Amino acid sequence: MPGFVDEAQVHVKAGNGGAGAVSFRREAYVSKGGPDGGDGGRGGDVILEGSNQVVSLLGFEEHPFRRAGDATHGSGKRRHGRNGTDLVVPVPEGTLVHSLEGDLLADLVRTGDRFVAAEGGRGGRGNARFLTNRLRAPAFAEQGELGEERWLNLELELMADVALVGFPNAGKSTLVARVSAARPKIADYPFTTVEPHLGVVHVGSRADAAPSQFVIADIPGLVEGAAEGRGLGHKFLRHVERARVLVILVDLAEIEDVGPAEGRQPAAQVGTLLHELERYRPELLERPRLVAGSRADARPEGERPALASYGGDIEISAVTGEGVNALVGRCMEIVSKARLSTPAPRTSPVIHRPASQGVTVDRPGDVWIISGREALRAVAVSDLNDPDALAHVQRRLKRIGVDRALAKAGAREGDPVQIGRMEFTYEPSW
């Protein structure tokens, strides 16, 4: 999986809404034609969608910007502006979406799971929408809203049925290459694997109508202290979280310069690996697991540690094939039971939507600043110098509670107030 990237940032910019039109009906033999300005279109959304056609976040490293289409303005004869085109951005299954502050916004677990990362701006209303018995010729319309714009952090947690957990150079990559079509880099030195690999393991005949299969993940080797981030531990341990079954792979060989497992008895390896898993996520120890002794062909002659001495379930050699079929069969059996009893952890899409923002009042200096989507939309009219438009804005601000919010915040008569591009002097009576 060359170029694998499991962390990235993306800048999403939704489309701007179109402005409403100020127009009056002008036809021959029709006197005093009324307002007929149409509404602006709605800006396009930026949508992140889980997809099994994408395996990495690599595309966001070179091109982090994603922008949806802008809407067009309304026009006369009540013609509505065209809506902006939504932009659907595929991301790998298992992608977590975080705000820059670290809040989890969405968990796109399966293909088709969607999250609106940036919402398009609403279109402005044309002057035909402001026609009333009192106001017969409104000469103003609303501007379109700007689309949402923000940076997001993306984090990938691999979706696998079985995760191999072990020290560097314990034979994980060799095992994945033996049982699947995956071809991870393999060499006789520690930290050969610096990125996770997925492989599909077929059990039984591939000619079967519905062959049994499961997905196995080669997780880069852990080191002592991985739960604290040592050796990029958090980056590696993250990919274990969704696995249904854990296979703890311990090295049975004691070969010179084999890395962090050198000189460690199998029991000590198991204890250290389980300890790191517990420190990272205690619930991982409740996950079904197998303990497999690897590299059985390379252990010193005459030394064969008993399975019970290190809590082992099976001994294998990915080079000679010893015990591999038995391990695959055991994994398939446990995975099948896990699939029936419960789905993989966190399989349901989790969409976290922030609460809609009401009217907020702040005073960083001498001016009261009003923010909130409804307040900004209320002042987004085409001509604030028009008396009718100004009266409409004042009524709308009062209706959404701006006057109450200012009074509650301690505003006094004569204090300057700013809402978007509109500035006025506070008067408690209005």
C-alpha cells in the first residue's frame, strides 16, 4: 500500500448562496406592476462520504482544499437562482472527522456513510417575498449567505476482522503475505513495516458460491511504551480499535539482532503487548484474541517452549507453513461467531452535529458585537439606507431576541452595536 496516509487535514468551503433580486413587473398595458424579484439559489454543500474505493488519505496531503459550487442570483419574473452543486468527497471506510479543537464530528464507518462537512449558504429572498398590504413596493432584497468554511482533521482507523499485534520483526508481514494477496515489505531488520497493510484471507475453496473470508491487518510493530506514543505507538494502536479479533504474535526465535524482542521469553512478550493494549484502551483486552508463537522454524534447536508456558494457542511458521492453516481456521471460526453476536466495534455511523447557534452578545472593546446565523441573516439586505428595509431589519432583530440579549448583557442607551456590516446605537425602546 505505497503512499499510505492515515492522518490529514482538509479545508472545506461550501458554496455561497445567491442574492435575491430587486425587480418590478414591467409589461405593456400593465400599470403599477408589482415586485417580481426572485430568490437566490442555495450554495452547494461539501459532503464527506465513506467509500471502499479509497484506501488512504494520501489525496489530502497534496490537495487539501475542497470547494462546492456557488449558487446564482435570482432575477425578475420571480425566477429562482440556480442552486450550487454539492461536492461529494470520498474518504476511506473508518475515517474519523475531528474539528481543529479535537471534537469528534463524524465517524464514517461504512461505504455510503455521509457527513456534511460544510453547509452551503442560503439564498437571499427577492423583493417579491417582502410584499405586504402595508409595503406595496419593497425596493430591497436579501443578500445570499456565505457558505461555511473551516479546516478539519481526518483520521483513519482501518476496518479489519483480525489485527496482528506484535513486536517489530515478529513475522507479521510474512504471515500476511503467506495467507493473502497482500505484499508488504519484508526484511530481517526491525521496523520493516512502517504503515499498516490489509489482506483478504479466503478460507476453503475460492470456487465456492460464497467462500468464507476475513480481512487481516498487519499492524506495524509495537515497542514498549507505545501507549504513551513511543515509536509512533498511537498511530499504530489506533488501527487495532475496530478489529473483531486480535492475534498476539510472539517471536519464538532468539536470533542475534532481531530487535526489541531479542532475549525476551515468549511469556514476557505476551505480557508487555497486553499491557500496552490495556494502557491504550482497556476494553481491547475484552476483545476475542489468540496468542500465536511465530517463527517456529527459526528457534534454537532443542528448545521448544510449551504453549501453556506463555498462554499460547498455536505455533506457526509463515516460512514453512507449519500451523498456518490451523491459525487461519481458528481466526475464521472466532470471526464468524463475532459477526453473529455483535458487529465490529463502532460500526454505526456517528454524526455529531453542533447545536444551532442562537444570538450571542460579546463586547471585546467599546462596541457590542452580535453574532449568530439568524442575526447576520436579518441584516443581510441589499440596501440598509432604504427606510422600508431598515424597518424590516429592526422588526426581525426584535423578533429573534436581539434587544433582550443586549439588555441581559448590560447594554445601555447610546452604546454602539455591530451586527455584520450594520452599526447602530442601542436604544432600549426599539
